[in-house]
Amino acid sequence: VRTEGGNMGFNALVGEYQDLVSAGVTDPTMVSRSALQNAASIGSLIVTTDVIVAEPEEDMPAMPAGGGMGGMM
């Protein structure tokens, strides 16, 4: 596989080493790139989840009662 080039690999369906792209197997480079991209995305999500900083909600006193509207008589 190392000496044959980037598209060579083991086709498990037929049990042979062959050019996977010409055999109709999904491009192995694209699959690897997609897997690495998704792994990096999930990894960054996990890392940022552990460092979320939030301020605790403060207890605010209740608002005072409002006066009536003037001129309504």
C-alpha cells in the first residue's frame, strides 16, 4: 500500500488490495479528512464546555409599587 500510491487500499468486499477510487469505493482521503474535521469539532466543543463562566443570578429586591396615573378622573 505504501509503495503503490494514495488511492491504493484493501477492498474488504472482494478481499483484495486495489485502487479504491477506480473500484468505486468512497475516496479514502475524503473520509479521513471528514473524520478528522468532525473529531476536532467535537474536541473543541468538549474543551469549551468545561470552561464556561457564568455569573450567579443576583437576588434583586422587588420593585416598589407605582403611583396611579394622574389626570384620570
